Amino acid sequence: MPSAAVPTQPHLAAGLLLASAGSIAFSGKAIIVKLAYRHGVDAVTLIMYRMLFALPLFLALAWWASRGKPPLTRKDWLGILGLGVTGYYLASFLDFWGLQYISASLERLILYLNPTLVLILGWVLYQRRITPLQGLAMAVSYAGVLLVFGHEADFAGPDAVLGALLVFGSAVSYAVYLVYSGELVKRLGSMRLVGLATSVACGLCLLQFVLLRPLEAATSVAPAVIWLSVLNATLCTFAPVIMVMMAIERIGAGLAAQTGMIGPMSTIAMGVLILDEPFNGWIVAGTVLVVAGVFLVTRFGSAGAAK
């Protein structure tokens, strides 16, 4: 939703810079995950390390944002738990798992469908009307993803299907978080909610590792996995959350979401330069369709930020 006030020139420049940097940093997550997979680590262990290093940062954010605020009620804690499960634990784990099977470029395009999923959930849950223009925009976006997926499935086979479904499940989970987080954001504030809900997700990822893997698995990973996880937790998880929130304060959620369209392009560029992923006309055409469709949805309908 666009900000009610028109941002001043300094706020506009700073907000656009923060939104762009946050989007690029978020996009770097997929690149780091793909690099870590080259060292033989699995999704359960990798996301455990990401959340282990991110947990102190989000606990500190939750404490800082809670200063001087009223204590949380039982209903607040239940809401935080639910949003932590859907928005950060399940969405993150499915995303990491899916990246084992598909390229970083396709992953980012699927996640970028988030605003269309928010629109669909609003229609299913609250009977909110979808206009013909919004319906056309969604069709364009999904056609772009199918174009890139079809090209990738030619050489990845069934793995591409599994990976795409897992990442799409991640996008749906995060869309559920966006749809249901509105009331808690108003009551608790965005920073406090993000800090608390992400801390819940961090704890769940650590618990998942303890239940599914022997503790020795944590010490048998390559040193590069540790350093990549530190980078993922700080530069690609905590820092972009802060940057995007600061951008929204300056330029509003609508403009920040539209600036975030730089994300898919930055992922593709980093995938080509760092991971040696293919770059061809199919990827270009698919990306143009996805970005164009999502732009129309966020411009004329309900917007959601990509995770």
C-alpha cells in the first residue's frame, strides 16, 4: 500500500537505495545456498546453521523493538508462533530444500510470485474481488515461470519438478504469513513482530536438526559451509530485513515493493557470474513476463514483499 505522504527528495533517494540494497541482499541468499550445497551439506543442516547465527540478531531486534511497549498477551504469542511457523520456518526450509534441485534464477522467479498468491488468498479467504487486469497480470507472471521451468526441466528432469514444487510451497507459506500478519503488525509493530516471529523460526530449525540429525553432523561440515552460513545469516537475512523496513518508513510499502523488482535480475546476474548458471533467451523472456505481471499486480492490486 503506498505511503500516504509524498517522500521528500532525500528520503526518496535514501529509501530507493535501501530498498534496492535489501532486495539484492535477499537475492544473494540463493547464491550462497547453492555454493554451500557444493560442499555436500543437506538442507536440514544448512538451514540450522543459518538460523543459529541469525538467532542472536533477531533476539536483539525483538528486545530493542519491545522497549517501552506493553507486554504480549497469550493471543499475541499464539499469533507470533503461527506466523513464525508459516512465514519463516516452513517458507525458509522449503526454499532451502527446493534449491537442491533447481537453479537460483528459477527459485527467485517462483518466490517473486508472492503478490499474486496474496491476491489469490485474499479472494479465497475474504472474497476480495480480482479485477480482469489483475487476472491478466497473474496469467502473464505464471506464463513467465512456466517458460523458465520448461527450459530447466529439459535438462534437470523430475528433479526440476520436485524443486519447483518445494519452492512454490515456500512462496505459498510466506503468502499465508503476509495475509494473516496485518493485525499483529498494527498491534506490535513490524520490527517487533519480525524479531519475535523469526526467533521462533530459528528455534524450530534448531529443534528440527536435533530431531532429524545426529549432533555429529554439525561438526562434520566443511569450514566453507560455516562461513557461508554466517554470511547468509547476516548479509542475506538480517541486514535486508532492516534495510527493507527502513525503506518502507521512507518511501512506503508500494514503492519499496516495486523497487524490489531488481531482485530477480540480480539473482540471475549473480547466478551466471558466480554459479555459471545458463543465461539465454528463455530466461530473459520468462523474467520479463514475471516482472511485468507482478508490477501490474503491485501497481493495481494488493502487494506483498518477496521473502
